[in-house]
Amino acid sequence: MNIQEFQARKIVRVARTLAHFVATTPADRLDWCPATCDYSSTRSALDQVRECVALNRNFATLLRHDDCESTESPAIVDSTSAQKELIASAHELADVVRGLPDEALISHFTTPHASMTGEVLIDLPCRNMAYHGGQINFIQLLLGDREFHMHSRALR
């Protein structure tokens, strides 16, 4: 197994885990934002999934060297659409990562925030999805759910 295949599998695995966290959050609370101080803003579980889907698709576009603007994702309005779009975006990105030549890992890509190597670029979506998985777990905790939601399918 090469690095590209390893990372592609990891992207899908982390997306499955995040999708499971969405599935185990009460449907009527997926768009709930925890209350904070006036100077701080929070985002709902659905907002966080929307970000992950957009980032996955934007990075796939960047790695393909596509000049076209990202197309808008279908609406993410509930658990089903959130899970579907998250998994689809992860598979899209994973397919691009699998097809990268080794040289792409040391090549520099320009993003709106910084120039980074392909090695870093293919790792960021996993880190982003894992971070938001923790955020959704925290939302679950705030809602009184003390169970850590993990399932075996996500670990494959």
C-alpha cells in the first residue's frame, strides 16, 4: 500500500466516523448552536458537516488542478443528507488522492490561506473531520448524552 492509498482509506474512515456521530445526534438538535458569550459564536452539527463537505470538495478540486469554481453542494438539512454528502465528498477526495503521482506529495499547492505541499494538503481534511467529530461529540455531551458513539463499520 502506498501513501496515497493509505490516506484515501483514512479520509473515508474518518468521514464514516463523523457521519456516525451525526446519525447518533438527536435529529431535532442537529441545527442547535450551544449558547456562549456575546463575543463568541458556535456552529451547529449541520454547519460543521457543511464545512467538512465543502473542504473535501475544494481540496479535491485543488488537487485535480481544476480552475473551475466549486459547485454548490446539495442542501444539507437533516441527518440523512448530512451523512450522504459527507461520505460522497470523502469518496470524491479519496479517489483524487489515490490517483496522485508521488511527486504531488512534495509539490506546492496554493490555497486561499497558504501555500502547502501535497503531503500536508491530503492530511488536512482528516484533521478537519476529526476535529469536528469532537465538536459534535461535545454537542452530544451538552445535550446530556454521555455515551461515546463508535461503531465497527467506521473502523474498517
